[in-house]
Amino acid sequence: MVASVNTFSRMFLAYAISLAMSLPLAMFIARTPLSQKILLPIADILQSVPVLAFFPVVIVFFTKYHAFELAAVFVIFISMLWNIVFTVIGGLQTIPDDIKSAAIVFDVHGFKKFRLITLPAVVPFVVTGSLRAWAQGWTVVIVAEVLHTYIQNGSVSQDLLGLGSLLVDSTAQKQNAVFVATLVAMILLVTLMNFLVWQPLLHFAQRFRFD
């Protein structure tokens, strides 16, 4: 139970940060054709770099300050970020030209334009990107919690208690009962999130799509 709460907390914090950063970042990249031409290739390169490739560097930096939790959250955050950014950019590009023209005619700009046009337009894409990001987070959290493999002369005691570390460590120690119980807990958590959060959100987001 504690491991499930710990893992979910890390996932949620990483997701909240990635969501808060992805919206303004996507809007900044997509604001003009010139910015898209320059920034999209850069963003595409950044999202193509495997997160775990620089995980050891992240561990070294955060462990210097004994910030083990932040190390895991940071890696999960990076894995989630670009999933939302690129889907939101796609959503911004689907806003019909007549809607944009109407905004100009009726002098709708600034925060009012964001509230009435931009935000509703990207809601379906935010939900889709969030679903992808959350799935990616599950993949990375299994490794992000197992810190000892990235620390010189590290031990299992340095791992973060969570579902990911329990899966890896129980496998290494041949604790089959712990492994099965942890796997079941992870499947249940994923299933509950899907039925209680993502499916309702996907259904809710349909009303914002342009027809």
C-alpha cells in the first residue's frame, strides 16, 4: 500500500510539473510559422534523446544534495513532457481559420482569446497527451526508483520505496511472492486510473472538438 502511494505520488508530481510547463512551451513553439520552423526541430531532437541515457548524470547531480526523490521525479517529468507538448502543438494547429478570423473581427485577444478559443481547442489534445505521458511515466518509474544501480558502490537500501523498485529488487532477490503481489498492485492501479480518470476525461474532451 505504501509503495503504491509513493509511486503514484511521484508520478502525479512529475505529471503536474510537465503539464504546467508543456502548455506555455507548446504555445511558444507554435505561435508563429517562423518559431515553428526554428523550434520544432530542436524540440524533436530533445524528445528523441532517451531519458535513461542521461539518468546517471541526473543521479550524480541530485545525490550530491541527497535529493533522491527529486531525481526520480525529474526523470519521470522529462519522459512525460514531450508527449504533451507535441500533442498540444498539433491541437493548436487544428483551430479553424474562420475562428481565428472571428477573433480578430471581434477584437478577442490576450487572456480572453486564451480562455475562449485556445484552451477549449487544446483540451482534447491535452487529455490525449496526458494519457500518453502517464503511460510513458509507468515505463520510466520502474527504473527511476532503482537508484542503486546508478550510484557507485550503491546498495538496495538506496532505492526509493515504490512499485518499480519492488519489482526490480524482488526479481533480483528471487522473492517471487513479492514480485507477483507488486505486479498485481501495479495492474490494479493502472486499471483504476484508466476507468476512473482517463476514460471519463476522454469522453469529456470530445465536446471540445471542432466539427
